[in-house]
Amino acid sequence: MPDMIKGDREFEAIPSIRNKALRINLNENIYGTFAEIGAGQETVRNFFRAGGASGTIAKTISAYDKDFSDAIYGIEEDGRYVTEARLKKMLSHEMELLEERILREKHPNKMYFAFANTVATIDFAKKYKGHGWVGIRYQTDPEEEYSEIIMHIRFHENEALLQQHTLGILGVNLVYGAYYKHDTPKKLLRYLYDHIDKDKIEIDTINFSGPKFQNVDNRLMSLQLIKNGMTDAVMFGPDGNNVLPARILYKKNVLALRGSFRPVTKVNIDMYERSHEMFVAESKVDPEKTVTIFEITLSNLRAEGEIDERDFMDRAKLLCSLGHTVMISNFQEYYKLVEYFSKFTKNRLGLAMGVNNLVDVFDEKYYRHLSGGILEAFGKLFFKDLKVYLYPMHNPETGEYTTSENLKVHPRMKELYKFFKYNGKVVDIENFNPEIMDIFSREVLYKIENNEPGWEKMLPAGIASLIKEKNLFSCNIDQEVIDVDFDMEV
């Protein structure tokens, strides 16, 4: 009986791995090479076993020896082999050979592909689970330019043989999806886990490029990874492409700001700039090895119910336009965020937050699922080399500012709060701009949606123009007004 899954595939038979490989093999126009380093010929083995592979597979290679691999693909600057750069060199090299050796004139209908992976499986001590890069460069028409899908994976199984088996299945799903699901990238993404339990392997980065995916925004695809439970956190850079979290965070000092950024306001940027000044001034922080992350949680995106993907993209575009790295996570509690960062770095971490956020951190209801309650959470949170940079809250009626000195937590939490406060774990941001303290994202959003005046001055330079130009957050402004405002702000 074919496998069945719930959801939008509840009544859809999932093709077996053999049938997927066989369908590729029986397509007389699909033709290419497999290059697999580090975990055996796991993907191509499935195509050989399915039968009919002679018309599909031009060549298969596994350059295990490092010297031999370097002779074929060149030497990486950092001396590493399991990297995105290595994968791209493999894809380029194999595709060039294919084009050079199999002449188009002789095979005018062939659709070429190059599949590659470079992988490190679990070590003998079982301390390092392993990871890898997997990708395909291919065409669905002999006359078109190549499209590409590249992903980074992390293994969670505890045996190398199991990891290799899972990798082989994933590879077949990728090749099959590239040819038969490229017109629905969101489905292609979900189908990568056909016949694979999600607790076996994690996809934490994926990028689509080329003519088949010219309308795909990789930021939206990164959101799908979180929504589908394929990973707990993704990052994308100012250019909109997904980036490997480990590459951004490895051995870095990390300053993180959590918010809705709906939209990003002058207060958000003031909090960032002031906390960043204090963070890089710390003796334990190297400014040259410091990264700042603007983080949005999945729970925040679901605040209004189901995730509105356009709303998410509106926030992402604005943050990227300001040159920031954005992180989407499934970490509702701050201690989980800190634990995640700590997987990649032992250096000092910083969290910039408002008073209300810190009060929530000391609310016991968020830790009832932990056997050790709030003490367990705080052990995970503050055991690391962490500082909280607290942005004050202004009361417009009394004119009073709430800071770390006068904020009120639950009476049971007073002594715990004092302990962390007077041990230097919580410090006040003092150089804030008092003129913008009464700006709130929700009020700005209300004004935008209802076409009320005055919201432009609440946002960083250029953001109002972008909102109007791109019609973000359901903004309806005449083009004439857009041009005037754009000229003024730029």
C-alpha cells in the first residue's frame, strides 16, 4: 500500500523512492551527473537500483581523498570541504564537463542536470551529528538557462548508515521535485520529506534561483521551513537570500533585537543603535566579530491568527532595506533563543528589549512546561555570557520613565530580579532619544491602514517612501504623493 499523510496530501498517494527514481530514468530527455562527497553514492544508488539508469546518468563520481578532490574542484580558501562554496564549484565543474563532452548538436532534446552533495556524517564519538550541502543545477527545456536549488542540512540520527540512507532519499526527492514540482515551490519544499521523518534531518537553509524560480522570494521560502517544522530558525540577509545561521553566528558576539517590526519604527532603530554602542564598548566584545540580528518569532507572526505571508514579506522588505540580517524563529521564550545562539558561539551575547519584554521574562507562566520552572529557564538564560540592554518606557501622562531601577515584577520574583540586576546582567540604555518614546508600531500601522496623516515621521528615513511605493501594509497612496514624499526623504 502507498504511504499516506495528512493535510493537503491526505488522499494523495506518495510515490515510492523507487518510482520517483524510475520516472526520472524513463524520461529520455533528462540527462546528467551525480557527484557525492562524504557519505557515499547514496542518491545515485537509488537511481541505479530503480533500473533504466543508463539513459539518464552520464557519470557518477565520489572524490573521497582530499588531494584528489582538490585536484578536481580546486582548493577552498578556508581549507574546508563541507561548504556552500564547495558545492557550487562541484555543480559548475560537472555541468561544464557535461556541456563539453555531450554536444548539443547530437542531443538537441536533452535537459542537462548536475546533482551534488558534500557531507560530513556523525563522528565516532557521536558528539558531532554532521551536516552537509545538497544541490541541483538543471534545466527543464534544452534552450533555457539553468535553474538551481541549494540547501543546507543537519543530521539528527545517531548512526552514520542511517544518515546516509536518509541523505539518499532526500536526494531523490530533490531531483524529482526539481523536474516535476518546480512550478509549485512550496509543495516542492514539503515533498523533500517524503518517506523521511522530520526528526531525522533538518533543512535550515534553502535558496532557489534561475528562470524557473524568478518569481520566488527566498525569504518566503525560509518562512516555509519554519512553518513546516523543518527547522527552528532561519536567517536571510539584506539581499533577500537565505544564509546559513552557523556562518553568521560562528564564534561571533551576537546582539539580538526581538520585535514585531510591523512596521520598523524610529524607536526600533534607536534601540538598535544605542544598544549596539554599549555592546561593542564591552571589553569582551570584538567589534569586528559582532553581528546584530533582528528576530521575529513565529508566535509573533501568528498574533493575528494564521500567518499572513504578505504581512511577513512587508516586514522583511523594510528590515532588509535598512541593511539588517533578519531571523525568523520558533523560540517563544528568550532562553531558547540564547540556547540556539550558544550552539554556534561561546562569546558574549546581548539582548536588547523594552521594559514590557523584561517583565514578561520574569513571568512564571511561561515556564510551567519545565520541570525546574523559571529557575531552570534562568539557568539556561543567564548561565551564558549574556547581558540584557533595557530600553526604557515612557508614561506620557506622568512623564515618568520606567527603567531597570523602578520596574515592577511579581513579588515572588523580586529577589531573583535583584540578583541578576545587581550582578550586571541587566543594564539600562541611557542615551535614548526622548522625542520618539511615544511611537508604537501598532499606532503607526493603524494610521497606514486608515490613511491617516503623520505616520511618515514616525519611521526611519526612506521607510515611508518604500511603504508607499510598494503598497506595503495595505497602504493606498496616490502615485503623485509617493513621488513627493520620496523626493523629500531621499
